[in-house]
Amino acid sequence: MPIKVLAPEVVSKIAAGEVVERPASVVKELIENSLDAGATQVSIEARGGGVNLIRVIDNGTGIPAAEATIALHRYATSKISTLADLDAISSLGFRGEALPSIAAVAQVEVLTRTPEELAGTYLNLKNGVVVETGKRACPQGTSVTVRHLFQNVPARLKFLKSPATESSHISNLVSQYSLAFPEVRFSLFLDGRIALQTAGNGALRDVLVKVYGLETAEAMIPVGEGDSQVWGFVSPPSLARSSRSYLSFFVNRRWVQSRLLSRATEDAYQGLLMTGKHPIAVLHISLPLQDIDVNVHPSKTEVKFRNEQTLFTAAQRAVRAALVTEMPVPQVTRQPTVVGMPTLHPEEHGLAKPSREELIPPSLFAPKPSPEPLPILRVFGQLAATYIIAEGPDGLYLVDQHAAHERILFERVRTQQASRAVEVQGMLAPLTIEVTPRQEEMLQAGGEILASYGFAIEPFGPRTYLLRTVPVLLREGNMAQAVIEILDSLSEEGDRGKREERIALSLACHSAVRAGQVLSPEEMRQLVRELEQAESPHTCPHGRPTIIRFTSSQLEREFGRSL
């Protein structure tokens, strides 16, 4: 095929593909334009997951009539003018591709008016071409209506998820910008119902109430102050989530995805969170414009930092300081020692950390679990209220009671759900649950799946629901948290089978006995008997071992009997 210059219509659709990945991408570009225009009120409406309709209305400065048509050309922008401007980007949107890229893959109407103009400018575009212009009455600001997204690019439609999933992405996006701009009043309407509305009074904690609910917002710990380099809110260790989707970072008000900031934040919680748990964080980072590069990705969600280590340290210390102030962390004064081995503190002297075999004899490590069924075990005790001690045909066995119970319950839930025989219990008093806008979308879309697991949930108010029935195995005290995690799992990508597996895993985790929970002899024997009958008894659903073995020969060696 010979080399040639692509036709303009092909180029425009390539550009649209870079900027407009899904309906939420359209909402993002339009919200950023509104904020750059100084809007204090932004209203967002979406129908059919944003495919049928997206409308963003603001009260910003508007577009002058003489510039309205120019704004629809590629690379047309008022936010930069010279190459030097790229070194100090102060606006949210600057690429000059948003409106033309959207117009290339949808029908677009623009109605805008500046404070100086008496009437608004109206533009109607189809396939990226202006087909109608005129003057219309309208308030100051800009209204952009997008209809039939990707109608002329059907291949893109095939890659979109369900309307509920696309709506959840829009909900999450608007929630993030609400947290980035607490002084702006945001309103989000999805398929005719209000999903989120903030006061716009500048109080970040008030926005947290709207996004995460009153109980979560009240528990959040403040970080820094409004004039600090790092400020915002983080959750106490007791309030954790099972995914990192609750980490929100805003660099100079720009919502960004940053592994650096994620690592810094989670590093501050070292020793405070269980494995697999993550904090909630809403952190604002202030940096000199020349210290960040936002022109690294068309969607502008990724940035580069000039001084990464300095920023990492600042974020980690700010979060850690907030946590220590709220709940002082006890210091560890000594390390446990293995009988017969010296106590080593190499890290305190700048030495490399020794390997596991340098610390304790290698013969103490259990072999990898056998794929064979578990042998019949005789239970005779509990260690540290966490491990069940048992004797088997060839040595000593330790059973992690939480991991083992997780495996038992996971298989039980999957079996009951597959046979449509989930055991259900009614609540004596309905439990009230507050959800985020994104979780509400998943609740609307995933009601059938939740019902198949024994949950009966009904609306009770704005983003508030009543939990009336739950699966029998779900223990009291974990119910609300289990529902929240299940809703989060429904928003993750994957087919129905994957989603149902995540639901079963969450139910098993919340219902299993905990480490530190004292069990009676009969409870220990019952748990071990059920583990012996499990299909995959050697690991929990997360992949951790449920049981380890010290063989008779290993024990003899350690006591010197095999010499």
C-alpha cells in the first residue's frame, strides 16, 4: 500500500479516538471547559449511559459569537498561544481537540453567551460540519448537547459496556471533579433522576458527605491545611476498602492517576492495614507549573513530575503525620527471636536484610501444599487465637482459621447460588446503607445478581437504601461493609461469572471467623472437618495457604533425634 496523506474525515476520527474513549470522556472534556471558563455551577445530564444524550450546562464566561465557529476547529484554543506556554499549563484543557473530536463522532449542539452579549450563539453540527447557526435567548454561559455518540463509528459502540456501567463511569468522574472543586456546585442527572448534587460552598468535607456518605465523611482524617503543598482527607485504618479505586489525587486541581502518589499514600499506612485492604484518600497536591508535564496523554489523566522523590516524601509524610496525630502508632522495641538463634537488627545499621534461611533453620519451612485431599486430623488446641493445632498421620499441622473458613464459605456460597438455593435470613430491623453515585448505578444494574445471593435492598431516600434480607452466612456487623464491597466489585470489568466470583469471595471474607477469635474445641473440630471435605482445601479464595505441616522427620531433626 503506497504512503499517502489521510483524508480529513479519517484524521478527525483518529483524533476523536484519542480523546473520546467512552461517554465519560466526553463529560470530562466538557466539564474541564466549563471549569476553565470560570463556572461556579455545572449541570450534567446523561441518558442511556451517555450514548443517547450528554448535556453539560455551565454559568461560565461563554464563547464570544465571533469565536464560536473557530472553537470547533482542531487545535483551536484560548488556553495556550506559544510553545513556551506548554511548560506552564495552568488550565485543565488545552489540546484544542475536545469539541471537534466530539463533533466527529456525534451530533452536537452548542448554545453560548458572554456577559456582554444580549443573545446567545447557537451552532448545530452533524458529522463535524456546522449545519445550522443562529441567535437564541439563553443565560450567560455555555450549554453543549451531545446526541447519538459513536453513531457513525459503530465499531466503537461494540466496545462500550452496559448503560449502567457507562453511567457509573460518569458518576465517578463527576464525583472526582466535585472533590477537586468544592467551591463549584455540581448537579448530575442520570436517566432523569438526580445522582449527585453538591453545595458548592468550598468545604471539602461537605463534598465528601455527598460522595461517600455522612458516616464515612465524619470519620475521615484531615491532612495538612488549605495552604499546604499536600492537603485533603484520608481514612483511619479502621475504614478501609478492598480496591484502590477510592484513592483520589488532584495536582493543581487536575484529577490524575498516579502510581507514585498511590504508593506514597499506602506507604504511610504501612503496618496499619490488613493485606489486601486500601485506604480512602482525597489529596490535593500543589506544585509549581514548571514542575509537572500534563501533555503526556490525550486524556490528560497522567502527568510527569520533575522531582518525583521529593513529591513522594512530601505526600507520604503528610499522610503519616495525619494518621499519627489522630492515632499514635506504638513503636516496636524489639524483634521476636527464634530459640537458639541470635537477634538480628541489620536494617538499623544500614546492612542488607538477610535472607529467610539466615534467620531461622530452613527445615522449619513447610513444603508446598499437596494437591491430594487432606488427611484426617485430630484437633487439640489453638495458637494465638488464630491457628488451629492438629495432629495428622505424619506430623504436626497448623490451620489458619480465617483462611480455612473463607475457603469453606466460598465453596458453600458458590454451590448454593448455582443451585438457586441460597439460605436467606430477614433483618429484625432494616439496615440503612449509604452509597456513592457510582455504587448506586451498580445497585440499579446489579439488583438481579444481588437478589440471587439473598439480598433484598430497597430505596429509602437520596442514595440511601434499606437492607431487609441477607444470606444466612453473613455475620452481623459486616453486612453494610459487605454490600459496599459487592457494589464496588460489580463496577469492575469482567463477565458475569467473574462478578459472581467476586461477590462470593466478598461474602466469604466478611462471614469467616477472624484471626484473634477464640474458638471452642467443638468449633475448631467442625471447621477442620469441613475443610477436609472442601474441593480445594489447601488455599483460601485469595490464594493464601490454609494449612501448613511440620513432618515427623522435620521435628526429629530440630530436636536432634535424627542424629
